[in-house]
Amino acid sequence: MGEIEQRPTPGSRLGAPENSGISTLERGQKPPPTPSGKLVSIKIQMLDDTQEAFEVPQRAPGKVLLDAVCSHLNLVEGDYFGLEFPDHKKITVWLDLLKPIVKQIRRPKHVVVRFVVKFFPPDHTQLQEELTRYLFALQVKQDLAQGRLTCNDTSAALLISHIVQSEIGDFDETLDREHLAKNKYIPQQDALEDKIVEFHHNHIGQTPAESDFQLLEIARRLEMYGIRLHPAKDREGTKINLAVANTGILVFQGFTKINAFNWAKVRKLSFKRKRFLIKLRPDANSAYQDTLEFLMASRDFCKSFWKICVEHHAFFRLFEEPKPKPKPVLFSRGSSFRFSGRTQKQVLDYVKEGGHKKVQFERKHSKIHSIRSLASQPTELNSEAPDQSQQSASLTFGEGAESPGAQSCQQGKEPKLPPGEPGPHPSPTPRRSPAELSVNSQGGAAPANVTLSPNLSPDTKQASPLISPLLNDQACPRTDDEDEGRRKRFPTDKAYFIAKEVSTTERTYLKDLEVITSWFQSTVSKEDSMPEALKSLIFPNFEPLHKFHTSFLKEIEQRLALWEGRSNAQIRGDYQRIGDVMLKNVQGMKHLAAHLWKHGEALEALENGIKSSRRLENFCRDFELQKVCYLPLNTFLLRPLHRLMHYKQVLERLCKHYPPSHHDFRDCRAALAEITEMVAQLHGTMIKMENFQKLHELKKDLIGIDNLVVPGREFIRLGSLSKLSGKGLQQRMFFLFNDVLLYTSRGLTASNQFKVHGQLPLYGMTIEESEDEWGVPHCLTLRGQRQSIIVAASSRSEMEKWVEDIQMAIDLAEKSSGPAPELLASSPPDNKSPDEATSADQESEDDLSASRTSLERQAPHRGNTMVHVCWHRNTSVSMVDFSIAVENQLSGNLLRKFKNSNGWQKLWVVFTNFCLFFYKSHQDNHPLASLPLLGYSLTIPSESENIHKDHVFKLHFKSHVYYFRAESEYTFERWMEVIRSATSSSSRAPVLSHKESLVY
């Protein structure tokens, strides 16, 4: 007999013996080194129906053979697969990865081992590689043909239509019928032929990779997806079938599921001779006995099923590799079997970190050439940098790579404009592959080298800001040790560096104004997409600001030149101050206040115009895809209001630095009084517009919601949490507002948006910690008036932030007039508890029409927004954090250390929107690369790191490490201060109400 016992924590063992053979549901250590000795040849039947022979040492463990097959296929996510074969008793069993092959396959010459999918994840979007999805699609095709994957005629026809699209390409009725006559995908196929042809007509333009994705999207909703039935009888002798899935143990009568026992319910699994035993956790509400018993055909059948249950529990429920159970000194009881290999969480983490190369593969049955993208292969800089060979000498990203879905790639060079003509590219910069980092519109890790068609091929990995390449070592001029002596010496006065910060940030501010006054206006003038009234509201209110601040910057730089001694040295002492320049220009800004008041109105008018005009919406969306628009377009409309805050902060630092007797103090204090008055007057507009802008930005990231932006709604927090359901813990993206909590999932679609699964109105909600109840760390139960959900945070501190913000929002909702109106246009409420048999997020087989056309209606790729950064870094960010980020913006030169030498690379760096943007110089119109900082740790290098320079700070996230060097003690402290504001998010949001807004 073998048995296992489940303890509360998902990452803990399942196994405490009672009186006979035991095993724990845990991962084991790696098998011992491959022993030398006689080689044995083993035939492997692949999923594409080909056979390959592999020679391995006969005494090698099974893992050696599985690794050889995965290596042959260049398969990164091989942990989802296994090898099955008929043993000497003709029972189909899985190859044990720890036992010697010779003890399992007695007569290798007469046995064909099958390479098949072993673990079916709850969501096919968790499969990151195109090759993995292709193999899963082959498994679905095989299961259909063998009658394992049963479904209704509509689903069967839809599945086959995607297989046909993958194999022969676009619809041609004659070719379709010829192909179907030669290939039988399902029993009784002839009756479905017309329906298959009809569905195939809808897939025109779909690549093989997209077809695989859609096939899995449909298959995963079927009840028999990934199910292998094991005949048994219950206590009454009724014939049933047992199966195991990612959610737990299932009971079928024929092909109908009649019961399910989720892992959260199961305390212990064991077998005794032919009896398979399930011991449940105590539950006062359950009608089941404490222990359930099923009778199987033989002990071998029973043990085989028990072993696969052990492996499924370990793969889907354990977080990390536990240590193996020590061997007993005298004797052991029962089975010594244990799970060996990486858990699903470890596979996901490994693939997300990108520590592997992507290679081509061949589709055996497809007449269409499809390769994995080569453009996204990591290069030397921490295996993260874009391939410099594909960039021009000026480091303009976006050239010469082929898109993954066999789509041709356009050139991404920035065309030269005639002298004196401002403006952007004649056409928008193409969409880019998410596998490399450049800069797109949203202030995160944007893709660089690959252009995607409107129907995004899911073979490209989702944009992962978790992998954030910088620039190659050959990218920019080197600043090596021998250059140290030639570097200029700056004044040592702190006031000088404060004044210089005004200059560097003013350069960035002018560039941001030019996005509107030059680039956007030039594009608008070439297209008849914007109403004249909207043009007259935006551009005449930005052009005077650009003219004024151009003069202001020139005046500041002239003063700094005098201060540094680059002008007449005799009069330098009279100009070692900045207060008089600031006072003069702050007083000048007061005359521009009428234009500043209009910016909020312009933002509202633009968003309303986009809402009412599809043409304007597409126009603005295309402009955001240009490299120069490195942040959301509506963010640039708020830049003038934010800039006033920066002036106020600078003047506060100057007044704090100077003693009252200093000759510059009086002017600084007067300028501070003037700017403080302006900020106070515009404060309400800033708060309102920031919330308005954030709601509209979030709306672009969400599918399944129509009325997110309504009067009185305020954004509070967004972030990644795991939702506990019948499928176990699944990553979901949560959005907290002052009246409702939304939860969503991310799909591999062209738009890369998040699909709304449900909503929880905050009125009447309660929140409680429930680690002990569910055995999940950092777990919360949210109980609404109509539904309840259980969620888990990634850490204790993350949980506390959510608890604080949700409780605050609940209190505000209770004080309001009553329940908020319904938020979602569709999507039924999710009112099932996580220990029910079916998942709360489970989609039905009937809901198939949406997936068929989901790639045809979507907006362009949006894989680099703050929402996606939070998803990949498994963290959250609040509106308070966004407000703090607005205040903590910085620009200037930094030196970045090369990875493999002592050289340093000079870069112009802009910090904004929780992200570092890198330029060759401040004159560049668009960034070369970016690095989102959420999740990164900020430290000072230790002695052991051998960074023998002053003013160096270190950014570190998992395996990604960067060193940056500032030019002075003051700038070092300032960079540390602003970056810390992004890497350490706020833990408490100020109290909101419908009358009182966020404290700015």
C-alpha cells in the first residue's frame, strides 16, 4: 500500500504514513550522474507520428531518456511531457524518472515508448513557447482521433477547422474537401465536413501558431480535455472511471463528470492492494464520509493511478523543490515512489526569466512555413540585451527582424526630415516584438525589433518587463579609467547641482512639450482626423509654453556656464546663484496661467473625441506607437501641470540649503511663494485630471467593460494576486476603485489586454485573513453581498497593502448613499467557492464563438503598460504611488558599467513613470531602451563586487544586475531618492471620498 497526507500549505508535503507503504507528494533531488555502461536503443513515438531511436546507458535513470528527447526537440518546457509505455503486464505506465531504465523497460527492442503530454495546465496561456503549444495541439489532434476528447459536433468542427488552417493555410473549398477526404481527424467526420469548411472560411490570415492557440483555447473548455480515464468501482459496485487533473481527482460515469475532489479538500491519498483511498479534510457541510474507497482491477492498476495522482499534486501544487525523505536505517514501509522534476511554478519562473535560446522547428504536417522568432534571442548583457547587429550605427531600434508568425517586417528607421521641418515619422513606427526592450508608448519595457501583423501571432512570448535589456557594451562611447583625468571639475556648492537639475529636467520637459507642439501637431496637419475645435483647444495652449520654456532653458544654461567658469572668470562670483533667474521666470509663468487652466479641458475633450470617433481613436493609437511617444499620449497633456510641482520642489531645496543671509535666499523665497500660489490654484485641476487620465489609461488595458470612466469613480490600486478556485491558485490582475473591485486574466491575444472575469461591489463587503482555513500563505477572503473570493498575495507586505486599501475603500462605500451601479456590461457574477468541483473562472464549451474572432477585432499590441509590469513582477501599485512618481522625476547623465569589463558607458537617463529611459544624448528625440523599476531592489555595491568608484548604485532583480555611477554626491543622492520611490511602493493610501480627492 502507498499513501500520502496533505498538510495545510500548498508548498508542503502530502505524506504521513499510517501503517504501510508511503510516499510524499513532493519533488525529489536530481538523479545521480548518468552511469557509464552498455548502451540500449529505445524507440520513441513522437506526437507528430514519427519515430526516433535514442541510445542511452541501460542503467541510466528515466530522466536521462526524457532529457534526451526534450534536447532533441529543443523543448524548453519539457516538464509538461512524459514517456509512457506498456509494461510486462500490458498496463500502460509512465516512465519513472528516478528508476533505472533497464528495470522498467525489460525488452527495449519490442517496446515503443510514446512521448505525450502528461500535465495539462488549467490555462494554455501559461505555455510560453510556440513549440510547446504546437505539441499540445498535436496531442489534442491525437486525442480527437482516438475518441478520448469527446465534445459536441460544433466544438469538434471548430477544432478541426483550426487544425486544417494550421496544415494547409487559408480557405479554399476544393482544397479543403480534398484534404478532409485524405485525413480523418475524428470518427464520423463526413457528417461534419460542411460545418468544418464553413468554420475554416473564418480563419483567413491566421498563422499556424495562431491556429494552435485558438485550438487550445477551445479544447481547454471541454470537460474531457487532458483526461485519462481509469476504470474502477465504487463501494456499491457501480462502474465508474477515475481521473486526475490539475484541480484534483475527478469521478466520471461514462464520459460525464459526476464528482470532483479538489486538492484543497484532500488530506491523504493511499492505496491498499486493489483499493484506492481518498481521505478528506473534515467538513461539517459535506455529506461525504471521511474516507472514500474505490476498487480497481488490480494492485498494479491501483498503484499506477496513485503514482500519477502524486505527480499531479506535486507539479501543480508545490512551489519549490523540497528535500527528499531520508532513507530509513533498518527497513522501509510501502512504496518509495516520489515526484521528480520541476514544478509548474518553477517552469513558469524559468521561462519568464528568459534564460534560454529560441530556435527554429519544423511542423511535420503543415504546408506553411512557421518558425519561432529569432529576433528575440537574448545576447550577452545579462542575456538581456537586444542584438546589436540588427541595429543601425545610431542605435535606432527596430530593423531587420522577421516576425514570428512568418509576417514580413517593415523597417523601423526614422526618416530624415527636410531642414527646418519638425514632425514625426510619416507613418507610425511598426509594432514590435515583446521579447526585446526598446520604448513604446506606455513607459515600460517595450519591444524592439519585430513587427507584428494586426493578428498577433501568439508564438511570440508576451512582453515581459521582467526581462529588461539595456544597451550593448558597444552601443555608446566608452568612459574608461584613462578618461578620468580629462573630466571637467564642477563647482562643489550644492546650490550649483540644484540649479543644474533645473537645467537637465527642463531639457526633458521641452522634449515632452515638443511631442505635442511638433510631432503630434505635424501628424494632425497631415490627416483630417481631428475636429478643428479640438485642434484649437490643444495646440494654441501648448505653443506659448514651448516658446517660453525654450527661452527659460537658454537663460538657465547661460547662468550655469558663468557659474562653472566657462565664461568671463572675473564676474563668475556674481553669478553663482539661480534665485533671480527662477523668480523672473516664475513671474513670467503667471502670465501663462490661462493656458495652463485649459490643459485639463483639452484632456477631457481629447478623450471624449476618441470615445465618439473611431477614426480619431485609431489616429491617436497609431501616434502612440511612434518611438517619440514614449508615454501614453494623454500623459503629455498633463506635463505642464506636473512641471509646476518640480519647480516648487527645487525652490524648497534651495531655500532649505541657503542660510537667510545668503544673497540668493531672498529671490528663492520670493519665487517659492509665487510658484506655491500657482500650484495651490491648479491643485484641484491636477488631482481631477490625474484620476481622469489613469481611468482612461486603464480602460485601454481591459476587455469586457464599457463604463469604467464615470463621475465619482476614483482609482486606488492595481496589482497581481493569486485567486483560489477549483483549479488551484491562478494568477489574476485586480483593479481596486472606490466603489468596486475587478479581477481579470491576461490572454495571448493581439491586444494583450486583460479580460474582466468578475466584479465585487465594495458596499457591504467584509475582508478577513484566511491562511489557516485554506492553507495558503498571505491569503484573504473577500465576502461580498452576492459572492466571495479567496485571494493570495505574493508576500506579507503586499497583502497588508491590499488589506489597508480595500478596507479603506469599503469604509468609503459604506459612507456613500448606497450600492454602486452595475459596472460590467456583461460577465455573470462569480459566486462559487474555491472548494466547489468546478472552477469559478471556468468557461463553458458553449462560449466558443468569441475565441474564433478574438484576434480579428483587437487593438494593437499593449504589452508594456504598468499593468503588464505589475503582472510580470507579481506586485501592485497604487494611485498614491503614481502621484509620488509624478513628483519624483529626474534627468541627467549617468555612467553604466559594462558587464564584462571595467569600462563605463555614458548615457542620458530620464526617470519617469516608474521607469528609466536611456538615450545616447539629451538631444535624441526618442529613447534607445527602458528599464521598468517596480520590483527591483536599490542598493550600494559591496566591497566584494570590486566597484572601486564613488557615487555608484546597484539595481537588482533576480538575475538582472546593473551598476550606475553619478557625477557628484548630490546627484547620487537624488537618483537614489527618486529610484527608491519607484522600487518601494506606498503602503498606505490617503482616505478618499466622493468629496475629497487624493492628496497631491
